[in-house]
Amino acid sequence: MQNITRKEGLQEALPILISEFIENMKIRFGQSGDIIYRELMLGTIPAVIVYIEGMGDPRFLIEALHMDSPLFKELPNQSPDDRVRMLKELTITMGKVGEATTYPEVEENVLSGNTVVFIEGTSTSLYVGTEKLKQRGVEEASSQSVVRGPREGFTESLRENTALVRRRIQSPKLRIEESKVGEHTHTQLAVMYMDGLADTKVLDELRTRLNGIKLDSVLESNYIEEMIQDHRYSPFPTVYNSERPDVIASAILEGRIAILVEGTPFVLVVPALFVQFFQSSEDYYQRWDFASLVRLLRYLCFGIALLTPSLYIAISTFHQEMLPTNLLTSLIGQREGVPFPAFVEAVIMEITFEILREAGIRLPKSIGQSVSIVGTLVIGQAAVEAGLVSAAMVIVVSITAIANFALPAFNVGISVRILRFGLMAIAASFGLYGMIIGLIVLALHLCSLQSMGVPYMTSFAPIRWRSQKDALLRLSRHNMKKYMGKAKS
């Protein structure tokens, strides 16, 4: 508490004495051991450089300042402002050099990895870009793998990520607006869009929401997603995310807006439409006919993952007359001796599979996949032999899980997993009639959603025939011609 009180009483303007400057900096940073204060002489003039060990690499700067240049011999005869100017323009040849005249500016630059140079007798310091952080190299995207297409994925470096997008869109119309969010983390954020393609209303709305973010920390792009998304209580995502540069570049060229956050490889895209979560980058790297068939298969998998357990519960509980006699006899024989109703049976199997899925993700990669697969087979077989569940229910849950994995967007898969339990409960209570009512409510909910003011179900509701060229199907490029994102949104 004493340090906090003392810090609040510190002055904002820089002093002219090095000793006072160093003392105040140590008070502000709380005697942190990684803050390095390197005192040196510029000819006959005392100076100090400040940087964070591990974040800044001032070796070349120190070598430049230690050069036995005639400039330093002339410095004592110059005014303090001339000293700073001559160092900035003649001595320091680094690419990024600027002036900092207050302690908050010095703190911001030091915490960003820059090196600050303070000269005795001046009230102005210089900051030099010497950032050097160990970063993960560009690797293949792990969450969105493809058979054919680029293998590059975003990294945790914001500047590296903007360069990956810029390399694909070599146009002067590509705009990048940068800012910082997070009271304590000061996380750097970049908004990328194409001037003339992005909707100005959407862009203004996004700027308003970003400027309204008041958070202590921003450590990942989901912090931003939760603060700018529409309909925060909806299970469906209204902000798209990807770790593939080609996907983000394509979205920007369609008129959408990308949000890149320092420290995460996942980039956000707005506005997000329902059809966008069923599209994969590989759709545009394969023949149009094959891509269209695969896309239709994804919609089918969405229906299977959402409705299969509910249909089984409804039909086996209320509508047995819909089944052929032989199939009904087989199901009755399998359920003989099972102590639970179909709904409880399905809930037990679904929860068991969710536990195995999470366990497989958290375990080390070398054994995680094996444990999840073997665990599913062993537990399923043991449950059937013990008479806890029927073999048909194991098949239904397995098909549902496989269909869920076929969805290209992981966050839509999570939405399906949440909604599946609600539909199962409705099917157990009211049968197919309850399922139909539930689907109607779900369709109305989807039609009411928006993403940055754009209808979530655009292409379907309201229907736009021009957008159908890349909605359910992906037509050939000759038919699509000039199809940009404004047609979608």
C-alpha cells in the first residue's frame, strides 16, 4: 500500500537529473529485477538506457552510443534539445525512434519492449525500437487442417500476422487501424479491412464497440469477441474466428472486417453469417462440383448431430408405429432388461462421450487420442453387456459424435452439443410434436439474430438469389464472376 500511495504522488514530467529519473522509475516499477538501468557516458555527458531484460535487445544501440564520435565532443556546447535532436537524427540509426516527455510515455515504451535513452540535463527521452521476443514460427493451422491449400497459420505475434495477410492482399486499399485495450495488459489490437469494400456502417459500429471496451486485461481474442458480439445469450456464435491467413484474406476481400489481437493466433471476423460456419477454405481449392457435394454433406451432418438422439427418443417412446415391424422387434429385444428409459439412456451416453472427449483433449497428444478411442469402445461395449444401455443407443450416439466432428467450425459444434440436450428433453416429453415446435422456435431465433447489424441468416432469410451462388452450393468461378461480400451482407 505504501508503494501505491507513493506512486500516485509522483510527477508526470521527466526531470533533468539522471539520479532522480532512475529513482522515480524504480519506484514506479517497484524494484522489479527484470528492469535494467544501464548507465553510460556519451562523451562527457552522463546518460542511462532502460529496458526489460528478455523483451528488449539494446546491443546495437549500446554499440552506437559508445562510438567515439566527434559528435559527442560537441554535445556539451549544445542546448539540451539539440542534444536529443542530434542523437535522434545523427547517432541512433535504428528504424523506430521517437520522443517521450512524461513518465507514462516512458513506462508504455519500456513495457512494449522498446529501450528508453535519457540524457543528463534534458527533460526529453528517446525510445528506440529494440523489441526481441522469442516467438513461435509460422506453422500449419491445427484447428483447420486441409488436404489441399496453404499450410501457413497465424502466430502469437500481431505484426507477423498482419504481414501474413498483407502478403496475400498487396493492395494500397488494405487499411490497418491499431489501438490498445486492457487497463493493465495494454494489449495491441489491429482492425483490417478493404477501403471501398467494407460497409462503413458496420465499420463505425465496430469502432464504437471496441472503444467502449473497459477491461483490466485482454489475453486472447475471445475477450474481444464477448465484448463486441450480438446476442450474448444465444448459443450460436455471431463472430467468426480462424487461424488461417488465407481464410482471413478471403473474408477481407469479401468486404468483412478482421480483428487481430496480440498474443493469439485466432483472428476474429465480422459480420459473421450462419452459412459462413459451413464453408471451408478447401471448398475454393477443389473442383466446384466436389466442393458443393461436401458442403451439402456438412449441412446434413449438422442435422444429424442436432436431431438424431432426439428422433430416436421420440420414436422409441411415443411413435413406435413409424418403425418397420422387424426393426421394432429388434429394438424391443435390445431394450429388454435395460433399467432406464430412452431419455436417461441417451443422457448417460452423451455425458460419457463428452467426458471422454474432454479427457482426450487435455491428455498429452501421444496418448490422448488412443485413450479417447479405446475408452469409447471399451465403455460402450461394457455398458451394452452390462445391460445399462442398448446397442442401438450406442450406435446413435456414435453417429451423432462423428457428424459433429464433420462441422468445419468448432464453435458451431459447441452450439449443436448444447442444443442437443434441450431437444432430447423436449422429445422425451412431447415426442415428435415437441421436436417440431422446438425446431420452429430455433428457426425463429436464428432469423432474429444479427451480426453487427447484418441479418444472421442472410442468403436464406431474407433470401437473396445472388448469394445462392456460394451458400448451399459453391458454383464454378465462371458463374460466380464478381461475387463480393456485399452480396452476402
